[in-house]
Amino acid sequence: MTDHNPGTLYVVATPIGNLDDLTTRAIKVLSQVTRIAAEDTRHSGRLLTHLGLNKPMLSLHEHNEARRVDTLDGYLAAGEDIALISDAGTPLISDPGFVLVRELRARNRHIVPIPGPCALITALSGAGLPTDKFVFAGFLPAKSGARRQALEGWKAREETLVFYESPHRIVHTLEALQEQMAGRDVVLARELTKTFETFLHGTPESLLEQLAADPNQARGEFVVIVAGAPPVEQSEHQDISADALLAALLAEGVGVKQSAAIAARMLGGRKQVWYARLQAIKGEH
């Protein structure tokens, strides 16, 4: 038996709509690898046909990914180079591949990412909302209660929020945004890199009106980009001490009885306790 070096797993980004976005490096890698692991072999088969390639393929999707690890590791151990691709965009980004990459890294296999198209980055680059800090949350939950709860947890974040959404749930998501984040700037990016690429901008309410007026705008896969919460003014975080409040009330000429009532309402506790404390402060001055 001849000695050989283990192979490499290439994580290859593929077009999200426009085949011209496939990089020269990606084409070179797909041409040179021994086999290809694809989310949907029939879908990816069309891409390979377009490139004039005929490679052994095996499926790797969310339902079989864990079972594929040993098989693919065996190919790598035998010296084969493998390309991992998803149906569109960068593998692992709301697509299969994380389990495979994690397990192969644990086995010290050589893994090389081949960068390229990614829907969330493409959408952010054309949306006109802040990109210095953003949070990507993948697909929102399908069920309305869980979706509402997820948005409730995100609405105080100051970073730009980015979600993926499907056409049959986009209206429900906008309704949930209207409930949780009314008035926020929202951009819907749809059909990215395709013929009918569209960026719609508005509040959740106005976007619902746009989709109702033109149902064609609800077609295609969506990237939903939501402006972050406005920064909280520092003064809102500053706590004042009880003694400082009481002293300020007295300094403004507010009577002890009224000051005690104000302190009880704002700080809690019994008026009698605050009254005694105010009398003590007044006696010190």
C-alpha cells in the first residue's frame, strides 16, 4: 500500500441566483475535487452541468448530516479532496455543514473555505441601514408565539437585525414586527442577484401596505433587515440616591409631608419612614 496525504474539505460558496457570481477559484476547486457533498444533488447537478463537470456526488442535508461524517472522513483519510456546497450561497450560513465541519475539525482534517455569495452580506451592502454592527438570527420561528417571543428578545438590541424569511411567512413576520417594533426602519431584500431583485424600504406598517397593493412583492426568498433600537440616553441609566432626592426636595421648598409622599411613590416604602428620614435630614441642615 502506498502512503498518501489526507484530502481537504473545501467549503465552497455558490451563487444565490446569478451564475456569473461563481468565483474563478470556486470553479477551479469544483473542477479538481474528487467528489462533491451537496444539500440537494439534483439542484447542484444543474450547476455542475452548467460548468461542464461530471463528479460523484452525495447528499448532505439537515436530516443525514451527522450520519455522513464518518463516510466523508473516510474519503478524506483515503486522500480524496471533497467540496461541500449548499443549494445557494455559503454553506453553514442557515444551511447544512456545521456538524460536518465541527466534527472534521475535531479530527484534525484540513478544511479550506472558498468565499463567495452570501445573501445576508449581499442584502446588507445594498440596504442603506447601519452595517458597522449587526446581528444575524437566521430564520425566525415558524409558529407565531415563538416568533413574537424571539422578536421581543431582540427589540432592545441597538445593532441592525438581519433575518431570513420565506414568501409564505413574510406577511406574518411583518405583522409581528409591527406589533413589537412599530415605526422602525425595515428593508426587505428579495430575489437578490436575480432578474427581479428588489429592495423595499419602510416601516412594518407601510411594507404590509406595499405587499397588499402588489402581491408579486411577496414572492421569492427574503432577507429582512431591521434598524436597531435607538441608543438609550446615558442619563436614563443614572440612579440617584434616596438621600440626594430627599435633600433636593427640601432644597426646593417642598414640605416634609409632601416630600415623604413623593419619595414613597417614586422609591417605594412607607410615607412614615420617609417622613422620619426627611426630618432627620432637615435637622442636619
